[in-house]
Amino acid sequence: MNLPNGEPVLRVVPMPADVNQHGDIFGGWIMAQVDITGGVMAARCARGRVATVAVNSFTFKQPVLVGDVVSFYARIGRVGRTSMTIDVEVYAQRNPRELETVKVTEASLTYVAVDADRRPRPIPAE
């Protein structure tokens, strides 16, 4: 499997401090990175501050291992008046000698654009 076209929004290598009791990367760590990724894309779209309002779906497909190079890709799924849906796909590259790429997670999150008072505001037109 190859990585998607385009640049990842985020790329990170998980460390031993990020593992769960079974030695795999803790799911909550991956969820946090997905929210950061979605938030970066949402803020670009909204041209300003956003808040996460919902996790619509979250699927762990494969474990993430210590030392994997984890790439987070995002795309805008839907844009409404004040909110947007961001779809995130996560890939892990492992085994540098015989590089293997696996899709490890996919998620859909909803963000709302907010003003300085943290109240919903319209998303600017393109």
C-alpha cells in the first residue's frame, strides 16, 4: 500500500511513553493526533479558530507500533454555514529495510468555526 497523494497534515513517530499495557500505541494518543490533524485542516477552511464538536466515526484498522512513522492526511468532507466535517486517514510506515505501509485508522470529525467569544460564526466563502 502506498501513501495518499499530497502532503500529510501531520507526521509523527510514537515513542515508548505512548504505549498501552499491551505494548501497542495507546488509542487515545492516536485520537489526539487525529483531532490535531482535523483541527489544522478545519482552521484553514474556517480561516480562524475552530472547536471540535463531534467525532462522527473512528475506526482502528491496525495497531500502531513504537517507531512507526505515522502520517495523518485530512480532507474537507462537508462545509455548512458554521460547521464542517473533516475526514482523516492515518497510515503507518514500518520496517525500513522492507518498507511496509498500512492504513491504521480512519475518522470523521465535525468542527465549528468560533469567534473571539467562542460563539459559532459563519465560515468565509472561498
